[in-house]
Amino acid sequence: MSETLRSDSASRLPRQVADAYVDDLIAIDPITGTYLGVAACSSRLPDFSPAGRAAAAELSRSTLARLDAAERLPGADSDAERRCGRLLRERLTAELAVYEADEDLRTVSNIHSPAHAVRDVFTLTPAETDEDWAAIAERLRAVPAALAGYRESLGLGLQRGLYGGPRATATFIDQLTTWAGEDGEGGAGADGSGEAFFGELASRGPEALLAGLEEAAAGATAAVAELRDWMRDVYAPAVADAPDQVGRERYARWSRYFNGTDLDLDEAYAYGWAEYHRLLAEMKAEAAKILPGAGPWEALAHLDEHGTHIEGVDEVRAWLQGLMDEAIENLDGTHFELAERVKRVESMIAPPGGAAAPYYTNPSEDFSRPGRTWLPTMGQTRFPVYDLVSTWYHEGVPGHHLQLAQWTHVADQLSRYQSTVGWVSANCEGWALYAERLMDELGYLKDAEQRLGYLDCQMMRAARVIVDIGMHLGLEIPADSPFHPGERWTVDLAQEFFGLHSGRPADFIESEVTRYLSMPGQAIGYKLGERAWLLGRDNARAAHGDSFDLKAWHMAALSQGSLGLDDLVDELSKL
């Protein structure tokens, strides 16, 4: 942190309050510290018990009180201070609303839970030196307590009648079984290796520390199996009759958390349908170029069998790396101005036992760990190109990587909070979807095969808006829909609709619907976030006329940190 952001706590401006919050958060959440690259966090895990969550909530409340005082100080009305203060207040208020509704007592998911956080952080924990591995051993020894705290929170939720969804629970149990290196009957894991996640990690350690690592990993694996048994024998029967959908009140709360604003959910649902009809017409036109007379998903099925493919897991990882390297080379200096350290991004294969969707992880604050894209193979060794090009423009370049690495690069101009933990999901996912569209606008989708794949990705995001809002709120399917018009959404109808309007395999579709059920309001942020980015660009273009500079706008937009959707449109329009 720069000297200008250091002062006595009694006279802190909003950016100083925000950065003090990050320091305090890392102290109680070392997983966040690892994502930021703080080495001292590598040996610890958070307290996921009710007491641990209460401590995090109290930090949010005390920070908001300090922000109230900070915003009354001279200088607090500058653009930099105002923007940071607005983000900090919105984020902490949304997080407290989730906490005060006891949502943390029923966090069961196939992608987003304390247990997933515990497992995933080991893929980012430094593992280069003996000191690194000694810290990993300590972190492994902390796994049982972390999972026990999570179980305590879920147990309190059961006592209070606050239940996670049965579908997410069943999927989570299967994932825990895979992490434990079993197939549900004591046999080999789903990846065929028969080796537990933590055991495989420990096996890569230095010989001198191997015995301690293996002992710690065995304890961590036993804790995973113990959690799995409790979820299967106690939790799953207790929630068996609970609804998977959350209803309008809970959905609105989560939607605010993920989108950074209070949305008109009925308007958003209608927008999803409007995009569905627009995209369907475009998809039909592209499909005709590939397989005359066929519909979009017939053409995609044809591409699965006869389209361009990459054979082999190592080969697809290298191909995706080349795709990102090529995008950086072509876009830098033309549509972006990229710092050298922002240009480094790594393609990775995701460990087994997670959700089916690709994802991205940020660089550390000092860029010693680069940004990384992760491809879950789901046991496959043959990969259609149409399904990858647009997705890697989304996950890598110019999508998540350019935005989040640029935030890290300009952290000294923002605040540590704005460039790291203060992110709004819909802002980031909206930029990544905008990035896909930008590459289409710039002509980088080279043939009908790649363009149909891009439109399929866009249709998936429109379908997310429709089914995520529709099934959680039990809305009616419009009369002009070709799919069950006039009926009300159910989970089964949502999965059927998604399957009919996606080129992705059945296991991916099932994983996606489970994700929407366990993360209500998150999936709609892609399309609604893209709409915000496009509106902000259109407003700025209209204001500047012929002098509008897209490259300059991109860099200014990527250098302002995160904002909720309404605030985002306001700020983008001024650039």
C-alpha cells in the first residue's frame, strides 16, 4: 500500500478504510490471502463455524461504521474515494443481508461452498520450496477443523429448519466421494486413479517431508470422508423433502449479492426471452451453412462427430494456451494497451471432482502466480473446437484474464479492496461475455463452426436468465415460447429446456442446472452484465461521437475496478 493511503484510523478516507478491511479480512480468511498471494496465509484455513461467520459479519459492520465517518472527511468526494466508498458500502451491505438471513447455514452446492473453497485453495497454494511444502502440510492438518466448522454450520441450519437443496446435496456427496478417492463403494475414484485429492497432492512433495505430508493428507482425506458420511446419513435424509428452488424473497437477496443492484426480476426474465428469440434466428442461419436443412443443435451434434477436434488432454491444454497467446499478440496495441505482466496467462487442466464448467483464477498481487484458465475434462480426451474458442475468449483473453489482471496491475491507482476482494460477479461475468461478443465483432470467429459455437454460448447465457429466474420464482412460460407455453417452470422443465437449447453433453447440463439451484441469481449476471457493458459503451460512444476511441475506452473501463450493474453503467457512460 502506498504511503498516501496510510494514516491514523481516526482520519481514514474511504480507500484507506477499504484497504484496512482487506487486511482484517485476510487475518480471519487465509483462503482469500492465498488468492492474493500472501505467503503467511499458506498454512491456515478459515473458521467456517457459526462463530467464525459471526466474526466476519462483525468485521463488515464495524467497517461500515468507519466508512460512515470517512465519507464526511475533506477529500472523500473525489472520484477515486467516491467510487471506492460506493463499492465498499454496496458489497458489505449485500453480504450482511445474506448473513443476517442465515444463508451461510445452508450453503450446499456443486461449485460454491466452504468445502469447495478448502479443496480449491490447494491448487493455488505455493509449492516450490521446502518451506512451501511445510506450509502445505500445516494447511492439510487444518482441513479437519475447517470441515468440522462447516458441518457445524449446516447442523445449526438443520436445527433451524434452514435446508440446502436436495439435488445439490446429492451432487455434493458424489463430489466428496471423488475427493476421498472412492467410487461410493470403496473402489477407485471417478477419475479412475483411486487416489484421493489430498493424497495425490502430498505425493508431489519433497522426499524429506513426504512422511509428514502423507500423514497430514490422510487426516484431511478422512475428514472429507467423514463429512461425506454425515451428509449422506444425516443431512440428505433431513432435506429430502425441501424444495430446490428458493422463492422470490431469497432470490432477490442473492440476486443483489451477485449483481450489485436490486433488479426488476420480471423485466430481466422478459429480456432473457427477447435474447432467446434473437439468438435463435442467428443460430438457424449459421447452422444452415454447416448442415443445410438442419437446426442449430442438429448442426452442433454433427460438429461433435465431424467437426474440428483436439485429441488428447495435454494437446488441448497446449492448444488453449496458443489461443490465448495469439489473442494477446493481436489485440495488444490495437484494441488494448497491455502491460508485460498482464500478458502472462497459463492454461491448466482442472482437478477431477468439480463442476463441469471451465473457470479462471486471478494472478497473485505481485504476479508471481499468473492468471490461469482451468478446463475440466470430465474424463474426455477428445475436444470439439467449436465449444472452446469463444469459451476461452471468455475465460482468458480478452475476458476474465484481461479484466482481473488489469485490476491487479493498477491496484496502486485504485485500492487493494477494489482490485481484489471487492468484485461483483455480474460485472466480471458481464465483461467476459462482452469479450466474446467483441471478438465476434472484430472478426476473430473464423468460420460458421466457430460462430455457431459462440452463438451457442450466448444462447446458454440467455437460457440461464430464463430458467434461473423462471424456476426459482415459479414463473409462467410465455405464450410465444416454442417450449411448454403457459406452463409454470419446474426443475425438470428447466433441465429439459436447457438440454434442448444447448450443444453441451448431458452431464454438463445436469451440472449447470444444479449450479443454478444452489447459486440463485448468479447465472443471470452474465447476460445482464453484458447488457450493462454494452449500454455503457453505447452511451460513451454517443457522448464522444466521431472522437470515440475504443482502445482508450477499454483501458479506462478495465482500470476502474468493480462496481454493481447500475453504478457500472453510470461510470462507463462517463469515460
